[in-house]
Amino acid sequence: MSFDSDDFALFGLPERFALDEADFAGRRRTLLAQVHPDRFATGGASAQRVAMQWAVRVNEAYARLKDPLKRAAYLCELHGAAIGAEDNTAMPPEFLMQQMAWREALDDASTRAAVETIAGDLDEHRRQAYEDLARFLDEAPEYVRAARQVRALMFVERFAEDVGDRLEAMEA
């Protein structure tokens, strides 16, 4: 186990988008048990500090790989297709039109049923987008295309949060 290894190597996993979550969680528990600072109590403060750094490294890698969107972005970046979400917000016109239509529909929605209809449409779009992303990453790797899909899904996930917030506000 190398501190500088990529997240997948750290957990002994293949570089794939598909992930067996139960196996992954088990690998995390095993790694954390191996690097727990209490195991190094007799080694002094220095050994415990190194163990703590390892525990932080394991937890950060776990958080990155557990989240499907972060995992996809990480895979893209490992293969030279940086997401660049801060400076690359270009999207295909049809995607932008879809975003505008969703936003307008949410703005116009005056009933819970109308917002739930938007949420249902959005869920279907997300499901399909994640299936496409998995195909772009695992079946026939197209990392540049996957990076574009990740950027699009970042917008979709933000809109999903807005829809969720709207539903919560309607409950109050």
C-alpha cells in the first residue's frame, strides 16, 4: 500500500465506474483497522501521526470513490480527461434547452403534483445519464465524452437539489 497510489489501487480495486459497494465498504473497514492510530501506540507520537495521515488518506479516497459523480470525475482525470468544471461550462445546445425548460417548469409549478412530475422526469433523465456514463467509462472507454457527461450531471444534480428544496418548502 503506497500513500501516493491512486484511490483504486489503495483499495485494491480495478479502475472501473461500476463498484460493489458492500465489498468497497469492507475494504475500507479493513484498511482503517490496519492504520488505526491505536495500533501504533507503542511506536510513539510519530508513528501515531503517520497512522492518522493514513486514516485521513483512506477516508478521503473512500469519499471520492463512494460518490458516483466524484468517482466518474476521478476516473476521467486519471485518464487525462480533466473535468475542468470551474472553467469549462460549455454544454451542447440541446442540454442547455433542457435545463431552461426544467427551470421554467419549476418556476411555474404551483402544486406539489407539478413539482413531483418534474422530479420524476428528472429522475429518469439522471438514471439514463448515469447508465451512459457507466458505458463511457467501463464498456468502451471514452474519457473525453465521459468528462462532458460528468459536467452535465453536475448541472443536473444541482437542479435536483433545487427540486428537492422546492418539495421540502411545499411541506412546510
